[in-house]
Amino acid sequence: MKNNKLKISSLSLSALVCIGAMGVNAGERPEGLSEADIAYVKELIANDGKDKASDDSDYNDFEFNGYFRTGTNTAVSGGTKNGGSCYALNYPKNDGVYYRLGNECRDYGEFQFTKKQRINGLNFKAVWMMDIAGDSRSATSVEPWSRRSRQLYIETDNLLDNGKLWMGRRYYRGVAVGDVHILDYFHAQSSGNGVGVTDIMINDTDKLHVAAIMYGDEGADVDENGITDESTKFNYQNIMADVRYEMDIGNSGKLKFVLQNLFVNDAYDNIDIADGRTLTVQWEKQLGMLEQKTVVQYGMGSMARNPGSAGTDGGSFEYSADSSATGFRVFNNGLVKINPKFTVNYMVMYEKSDDYHTLKSVGVRPQYSLSKYWSILGELGYNSYQNITDGVENEEQRLIKYAVALQATADSTDYWTRPSLRFYVSNFDWNRAAGQQSGLSVPGSDSDESALVIGVQAETWF
């Protein structure tokens, strides 16, 4: 059937050309032309125009986009977290798992510049993204802000027959699997310098992404006088092989598979560090008013403590781990659109590693539209964390947070619309174990305690 459309006689095409050349009135039909002839040539002209527009707009252009949040807060009563007014348990590192509404103390921004070029028929995209971060309580004139190049890579989408080849430094976090917004949490993190191919089409719906990311370190033992022991010097370059597959399963939703395998390359035999790997399976499915994803992660070796390097820059490996160590994480995260004015975001997580810890976490953030621009948000977050030291379980830490915020946006009924301007009040309660193990404290007290915080925050992405 497709080939039949191409069977237009030379006479018919010549006649169409003559129409333009001789100024034939559009209302007059030249002899020998059918409706199919005219429709086909119109399609050719339209497609040619689209191709030219695509050449001009998709390449040989410049893009700027990014994200930032900024604000200030203060504890008006109660205790602090390591002297600050944001609160979390020390998992898997000091900034921990935290429910973020009314609980972010650092100004943070990501700014990305993209230049697209088409050279001799080959498409190139050069990307540079930097981030900046600093303590929002300090004056900018004296504050030591951090500045990093998070992305610095070149990509081409038509050099290979299938897929986009990239090389350089990449923030390889949300590819295929996305994030957990309520926690500011990327659960499959392999960011770093490397090479890869994304968007390899397996069929009309399924995609494959492959990458190799490098992680290096060097050092040596130092004696009590601060003198380096040259015999213990080491220098190694580890390789993370990252393979991600997106599968469409029709009415049952979508499956995402991620295999992260860390191959340790020891430069010296006296270094005893473990390989690691994580398998992630993610299921996404719209269930009525619920937009959700369910994720299971299983980590081994140096990735047993934190499967997927979740919530970090991709380098939270426990190299001293036993190669047989295991850990798993399961969570469900979603958005419930109850009616046009009322939306609820939520998170439920359970994580356990026999060698390291047990974590239980639940959070919910409802948003209700008050008017065209104003909405009210609430957030309840609960964390229970029990870590293990030298094979012995420590006392369980517990932290609960309540927050309420008044928010202004361009569309108060859209949960994701930004920019947003927020005024908030947050309350935190924790037990004695959390105070002792995670730096939560009230001066002169060593028991179950709390804190009340007020603040403002602006957030945008563009």
C-alpha cells in the first residue's frame, strides 16, 4: 500500500510545476491530476518545510536552563542539628534522608549551558553544567561557597546508526528512572567522568542505555607524626559499568532495569577493597488518580550499605565491605490527584543491610489550592534508623517532622509549577538516641527533644 503513493506519473508532476510557472488559477484543475496527486505533493512540500525548520531550530542554537533554591530560616525554640536549623538522621552520610519542605538550609543552584551544532551533516551537543552551594545563614561576602562542574560532555545523536554517543563528565543520575522529589533523592547514581550510549532503540517502545564511569582515589598511611609511609601508597581507578533498560509492558505500565557494577582496579596488592553491584527494578503505572512508581534495589559488596549510591554523587562506596555483604531497599513514591484543587505527594521506604543498618521512612505532602496563585502545603515525615557498629545494633533513632507552608505560584492547582515562594513553620521531634548519634541536641539536655523553625524559601527550575 505504501508504494502505491509513490506511483505518480512524470506527466502529473510536470503539470504541477507548470501551475506555478504559468500562474494557473488555483480554482482551475489541470487535466490529468487526481486528488491523490495533489495531496501527495502537498505532503512533500510540508515535510520539506518541517525538515528545514528542524535544521534551523534543533541545531546551531544555544540553550540555558537550570534550577535553584534559596531562603533562610531560624530555630525559634528547642535544639539544633550540628548547630544548624535543619534536621536529619545520619544516613547514609551526614545530610541523611530528610523530608525537604521547610527543612533545607543550604542555598543550591544548577546552571546548564548547551550549544548545539550541525557540522558537515554531523550533530553535536556540548553541555556544561555547574552547581553552587552555600550555607544560607552566612553573609555572601565571607561565605566559602562550593563551585563544581557537574557536567562537561559532548554528545552526538547521528554518528551511530542507533543511540546517542557521549563522552566526558556527566551527572548520570535520573537517566530512565527519575528521582524522588519529596526527598531530593536520586536512587540510581553513577555520576562521574566516562563514556556511554543512551537511547538505543530496541524496538518501537523499549530503550537501552549503557555507560562506563570512572572513580579514582589515592592515598597512603600516615604515622603519628604525620609522615607518609611510602610503602603503603596506593592509586587506583575503579570502573562503574551502568546498564539501564526501559521496557513498555502495555496496560501493565513500564518496567525499568538498572545494573550498576563497580569493578575495583587495585594498583597495589596490599589494598583490600571490594567490588560492588546494585540491581534496580522499577515499575511505573498510573492507577486511577494515583501516579506511582515502585522500586526494589539489591546491593552487594561495596554497594551493600547504600544500593544504587542513592542520594549521593555516585561515590558512596564502602570499600572495606565484605564481598558477600548484601543490602536491599524497597520504596513506593507517588502523586495522588484527588481533585483539581487537592494533590498529595507521598513516600514509603524500607531498607535493611545485615552488616550496616535498618531504615524505615514514611512521608506525605498534601497541597490544597486556596486561590489562583496561593496554596497551602503540609508535610509529615517520619524516619526510624538503627545502625550497626562492630556487629552490634545500636539503639533505634527516631525523628518526626511536621511542616506547614503558604505558597505562591503562577498556578496553585499545578503541583509541579515553579517558581514558588514559601513561608513555612516546621516542628521536629526526636528521641534520645537520635540526639546522641546524629548530632540533634538541646543545650543542657540529653533526652527526647524538639525544635520549632520558621523560614522562607524560593525555588525555581527553568
